[in-house]
Amino acid sequence: MAGLALTVSSPVTPEPWGAITIGQLTVTGTIVPVVLGPVIASGANTIAVPTGASGFVFTPPSTNTNDITLKGVTGDTGISLPKASFSVYMFDPANLPADIVITAAGTVGLSQIVFF
């Protein structure tokens, strides 16, 4: 299996307490041997989570303009995803999902999902 390393680090200056630093946050693991390139259609798209996955990276096409929402099940409010940029999500190891649902306001097109 291929290795995976995602690192996030940033200085932040919030109010009212002054400067703080976020990170370095690092996710390490192996890529589950499933990289999907699904066409995200208008409506609900149910995607099976492979065994051994602890999270995923979702990347829609950079030209997408349709709203995209990650849902636990069809019908819930969900979380809005960036229309044309990647998102990284971790699963709770004590409550791994069998599926994820990505709902789109219109056809998003060929996207990439890398489970890790």
C-alpha cells in the first residue's frame, strides 16, 4: 500500500487573545487500495466505504459550480463541501460508516475519492 501524509500548519491571529499557532496537525496512514473516480450526479450519490478506511480525501473538478453536500444518510442536512477544492475527512474509529452520501445540486462530473 502507498503511504499517506497530510500536514496542516498555520499561524493564526484571532481576537481577543492574540497570536496562536495551529498545528502541525499530521495524519499518517496507508492508502486503502481504493481510489474512486466517480461522476457525481445530481442528487444523492451513495459511496461504499472500503474496509480499513480511516478517512478520505474528496476532490471535485476545479471547474465545478454546483453545491456539494456530505451526508451521513440521505435526508439529513449534511455539511457543505468546497465546490472546486479538496476536502479531508476522518472517521470515528469507534463508529466507522458503511457508506457516505454526497449530494449535488447538479452534475458535478468526474471527481476523485481517495480512502485512507
